[in-house]
Amino acid sequence: MALDGTYAGLTASILAWMNRTDLAGDPVNDAVTIGEARLNRLLRHRLMLTSATLVASSALTALPADFLQALVVTLDTGQQLDAATPQAIADAVFENGPGTPPPRLYTVLGAQLQLYPAATAATNVELVYYARLAPAATAGNWLLSGYPDLYLSAGLYGALTYTQDDRAQAFDALLQRQIAELNIAHEGLGARLQPHPSNVV
């Protein structure tokens, strides 16, 4: 089966390139999962951007399940919050106490968004963020349909990692070059999208 932007085509191509029919089934599925994990760590493309409205009523609010990285965080008043390190917020709490709302800073603690000062009543927080790729095996996604060659490199990296093949490092380098090319194309469509702000508090 050709590399046609479908999951079936992807796994068939991985098996053909590896020349390993014994990897059919769970092994090739695991290889794709390994490749997708690498993609999620490295790729930041405009098509990964999405938004969500969080309702905060305390310092901590659950992030969306597919959250990878914040780009912009604002209150529904239009006030944009500044990114801070967890240590900076801990220092602010220690030095200034809980502070007085509205929040001015945010950070990410595990799967939660932390605000400082903490919200004391229901507060809408608008989050623009990079979302994790939907698993190709269950839903397909924009990267597999639009850039199947990059997905093939990721899957081959996963397969070579799975089989403990020394060529995994070379395919990882190839994958990183392809991601860099895609990111450059992304930047060519406008200003580079960076998590806000460039200088973290």
C-alpha cells in the first residue's frame, strides 16, 4: 500500500521500508506511537494551535487533556497574563502573600494552570495553546494527511528504536531536519509564534 496519508498506508510503508513483516500488528503500532511522542516533543506548527476557555475559581485550574504548551493566556477582560516560572510564583506568594485579583501571572504545574494572584471567583481564562497530535491510529490528523513523509520518518525512527537498531539516531536526525523545514514554512506565513512572553518572569 502506498504512503497515501492514511494510517494503513503509513504502517504498510513502515513494514516495507524496514523489510520486517514480523513487526506487523502491535510492534508497528508501537513504532508509530514512539514516533508520535517524538513529534509532539519537537514540532510546534500553526496547525497545532487551538483555544479553550478555562473557568478558574482558585489558583489552580485543569488544563485541556491535549495541552502541550501555552502561547497566549488572557482574561476575558482582554488583559494578557505574563508567563512565570513556578519558582517565581512561589517567591511572589512568599513575599507578597496571596495578592489581590485579577491574576497577572501564570505558570504550568503538571496538568494544571496556576494563576497569581489566585482567582477568588469564577474567572474566564482564554488559553491559546499548542495541542498534542491526535493519535493517527484512532483519528488520523492533519500531519499524517498533509505530510506523510514526515510521519514515515517518525514511524521509522520508532521502529528502529523498537528493534534497538543503531540507525535510529540517523533517522532521528532526519526527522529533526524535516521538522525544522516544516517550522520554517510555518514561520514564512507570518510572524514566528512564540509562547508569550519571550522573557519569562
